[in-house]
Amino acid sequence: MNEQEAKFDRGSALSIFGSDRREDFMALVFALAIAFGVYVTH
């Protein structure tokens, strides 16, 4: 198996963010905002 086959692609080419870390952080922020909104309204 060569290096090309071993590499795991997360699909970053489809991301609107340049880095995976920023994308993960923004996903966490949105999840917390949604959870807070549900908590406040119920």
C-alpha cells in the first residue's frame, strides 16, 4: 500500500472554512447556540 491509499480524506474540499479546526469550532458554537435556544424556549 502506498502513501496515496493510506491517506484519509475528510472531504475538506467541500468545506467553506480553510481549516478543519475552524470548521470543528464553528460546528461546536452552532450546536451550543441551538442547545441554548431550545433550553430557553422550553
